[in-house]
Amino acid sequence: MTAIEIARQLAALDQPEGAIKAYAVAIHESGADDPAIQLEAALYILQNGGDYKVSYSALIDLYRRGCFQEDCLSIMTQAFYEPNVKLLKTRYENNCKLLAKYPYLFRKDFLDFEFLPLRFYPFDDDRFVPYHVQEDRFGEYIDFKRPVVSRNFFKDLEKPVLARDVYSQYELEYLNDSVRPSEWVGRDNHVYLHYTDWAEFCAHLQCLNLRPLLEDEKFVFLIGDEVSQYPIDFKERFGADYGQYPVKPLAVREVNKLIWHTQLSTHNGGDFFNEIFDGHPNLIAMPSLMMKDIEEQIGNWRTALANAKSSKEAAQALMAGNDPQTTRILHELRSLQNPSDKDIFVAMYLTSDIALKSMDPAARIAPAVFFQPHFPNIVYSLQVDQKNRTVLKSEVYDKTVQSPIFRGFKYIKTFTPMRRFTTSHGATVKFMYQSSQKEAKEGEAQAVVPDAVSQRVLNRSFMVDWLDRLYADSALVRFEDAKLNPKATFTALAAFLDLPYTQSMTYCSLNGEVDPESLAGNVRGFDPAAVYRTYDEYVNDAERTYIEYFLRDAYEYYGYGFQYYDGGPMDEDRVKELLEGFTTIDHYIRDTWKKIYKKATVSVNDQRVEEKVELDVQNQLLENQVKSFRENRVKNSEILMRGLRFVNRHGQPLHMMPKLELDEALLEQPLYH
């Protein structure tokens, strides 16, 4: 029996729960080919308490395909529009009343609600589908609160901000929260919002909440040809002389935007990107910071604030002396009843000489915090859930998304550098091994080389869950593009991050030092040598082929050509052959781990002491360690051979983070492949 036959039979037997499930399957199986089935299924699900979103989507699809349009519109109107029309009308009328009194909207002939050109059909609490009345068509889904800044509002800060047809509640709030009041910067600093069509502007007032946006009177609304008035001379027209005001120091809670420079994995060129953003006038930027150190410092600040009787005493506890900036910021924190981790985090940046060295205190916009939290290593693991789906898990990822630092920022832009996987892997093994050797010479606790190949292929932090707030507005940037086509790359990256592309982004620096050596042996500045290094001493062809094959979807999506995998079919025997060829990584594992097993910590009379381990026992422990790595490789390979489809712990599919697209006209040489 087909799904529609099962659905009809269950419906006839008065078993709506089963019928709803079968009808939902029928929509996907045969609805596209048979509109009548799709309409029947949508109606039954809607009338019998099923997921209304299934019916909503099916009815919209039918209407757009020109099928049963009169019926679909009637059902949509009765089921979704009419129950919500009172709310839409009330919101519209409230916004009209507010704007009627607003001094910087110069047109007041608001349309009657019944004559608005758009009807908004709610899909859920945030999303709508507009119906264009005169054109008899449904538009695309709109989420007015979608946490994405979709354009480069702050591309040019020489003049006040001018933006066209902004209908996003999120973006309007972003502009209101980011642009400093004119009185605080000593010049006209209003946000000029140009709306090209008055009727369309009125129609969107059904869905926007303007009350919190009008209180500070930052916005100037220009309708149609009124844009020719931009920028308005406020002194001449309104008697407002902003030039009489001094620049006001930045307050902690003015900083609401975080630019999260993620550490996808090790040795992807993160320091290079930090050096590009060093010195940007609209950022509070510092080099990479260990996440655990940041959390520890926040704790120290909180303790100092709690125990000190004055701001000066708190500054002394933090060993800041009598620095006036630190004292001012601490005084502000003390005035807040319950400063959050985000407040203290911002305060730490605002008292850093490095972070403030190049920031423009008189800028039109509040600066963003530029933050790259660093971790010793980012490790992912694979699990297969009850529905036979591959689940990715990472403790570092979980800790990051749950961090109160991140959760405290209202606006988050995320960008992730990526470097060719085999190259970054080779660089990682080199760094790990050399660090181990250095620590051994200096008598420190020695680091070891882990199974870095497995860690590399399992690290899919370039795949994101769109329900995750930290990745809702994210982009991936290729290290090779940044090195070989810096102008195109950083112009595009500045636009994505909603920053001006400044002179400071045309060179590398660190705390003012131009072209620093971020790590001994690293190339400096825009030297492209790092693009072409292969690290043959630290990775062999079997390991590189394995990496390319099991990351082949990322290679294709992000525009990397294979250098070792031949593109041919892969079966279990060939994978087994590759695994047996992991001689280079196993060499470094053995060389570093064998020193770990020379001594063992034992308990003697309740004391922990080190004892020398017999050579035979050392060798056996080492072999057991290598064996466990090899067994884990086989297990992971078996899971990955089922296909490169991954879900989060809630079963939701993960998607590739969008790649930053470059303007071809700005390319200095062909794109790297």
C-alpha cells in the first residue's frame, strides 16, 4: 500500500494519529506529482491537530505552483491570517502613533490598515510569509529577528550611516545599539534610513516593534526622494549644535558586538588573521588568548570587585596601580548591580594597552571585541545514535557555546580560517613534536604526539548547526586566499564583519610591530611560502590520502583540489592498506610516548612517587598505546565509510559553514585550488 492509501484507511478507521503520520509521508512521496494528494494531506493534518507547519508549507507550495490557488488562499487566510490579524493591526496602529509624533519622519499620511499592500501570514513566532495583494502572490519566508547582519552598514564612516530599506528588527536594533549618540561624538551621528516605497514601509509596520528604537531619536527616516536631504544640517534645521559636546569615553555596556575568530583546528593561520586586524580603529583587539586564562582572569576580577572597598583598591588588587582608565572602568563595574562575565570580559579589554592602542575613541560606532580564544587542541569524537546517524561531539565546542562570555553578547559575527587540511596537519605534527623535544631538553613535563591524523579527519568544526546562536552569522575564510589575494579577501571579510576596510588591514602587525614572526620559523606578513609547504618529514602520502578521502566533501565545497587521493573508489581493503601505511605519525607517537612510560607514579606510604619502569614493561605499555590508536582508527573508518552525513546530539543535520566569496575584480592572481 502507498502512503496515501494507508493514510485514507487510517482516517476511515478514525485513527487520526497514524493518519497524520501517513499523510505527512504522502506529501513527500507523491504530493509534488499529484497536487490533489498534497491538498488532501494538508487539510487533514491541519484539521486533526497535526503539525500545522507541514500544512502551511504544503499550501504555500501549491499556491506558488498555481494549483488550487483560490482554495489555498482561502484556507491560509482562515487558518493563519485571520486569527492573527488583530495583533498585526494593533502593532501597526501603535507604530503609526509613535511615528506620528517622531520628529525625524517627515511624512505622516499613513495608510489605512485595510489598504496595505502586504498581508503577513505568521508561520511561527518569528517568521512570516508576505502576500502581495495587488500581484496575487506569496513572497519568501521572512524572519524579522534572524540574528544576521546582512550588509556592510559601516563600510564608510566618514559620513553618518545611510542604509536603504532595512526591514529587519535585528538589524535595526543593531544599528541603534552600535551607532553612538551624536552628543557622545560631538557631531551629527544619526542613522539615516532610506525607504524607497512609502506603502511598503507602512506595510512592514505590522511586524516591527519601533518603540525601543525611537527613544534615543537616532534614526532619521527618509522616504523616496527625501534621500536628497542626506545628510541634514541639524544645527541649521533643528538648532542642534552637536559640535559643542566633548567625546564621551566608551562605557562597558556600549560594547555589544563580538567578532569571534574561531580556532577551527591547529595551524590554520590564525595568527596571520590576528595580525591583519591588529590596529583596526573600530576594534578592541588582542592576540590569541587561552580560554582557560580568560576564565581565570574573570574570576580574579570578580573577586577584586567583591572584596575591594573602592575602585582604586580593586585596581591595586589587580595590580593595575593608579591607571585612570582602569579605575574608571572598575568604578563603572562597581556601579552595576550584578556585572556579568561579559561585562567583566569587556572591561578587561577596555583596560588593555594592546587592545586600546589603535582604537578610535571618537568613532561613530561602538567598537567590537575581536576575540580568538585558544585551546591546546580541539578533539572531536564520533558516535552512532539509535537511528544509525553519525553524531559529532567535542567537549571544547560544548564548553564554548555554553560560555557566559559568548552568551552575553547580543551581536556575534563568526569567522573561521581554513588551511588545506594536509598542510595544516603536517604543520601541527611538526609543532607537537618540536614542542615535545624542547620540553624534554628543558626538563619540563613532556607533551606527546597524539593520533593527529584521526583528530584531523574527525574535526568537522566547519560544519555548523544553524540553530546554534554562535554560528547563525558565520563565514569560512581560506588561508590561501588571504595570502595570495589579500585585497580581495580582506575587503570581503571586512564587509562580512561589517567593518570599514582600513589601511591597517593592508599589512600585518602585532601590537604595532610590522610583519612580526608569530612563531619561530613562521613566514612573515604576506609571504606565500606557507601556502606551498608540504611538511614531508611529518606526514606521508598514505596519511594525506586518508585525510583527503575522508574530508572529500569539504575539499569540494571549499574549492580545494586533491593532491594525493586519486578520486577513485574506496573500499575497506584500500582503507586498511592506507591505515597500515601510517608509519610517519606512528613514528612520532612512539618517539614521544616512550618517554612517558619510562617512569610510573605509584603510591608509597600515602605518598605519590615516581619509579623507573622496566624496559620490557615500557615496551609493552608503548605497544598497547599504539594498538589502541590503531583500533580506534579502524572503528572511525568503519563509521566514516557509511557516508559523510553528520548530525548534532539532537539529531539535526549539520551543514557546511558558508565560504567567504571574493570579488573577482579584486583578485590579484587566480584563485588557489
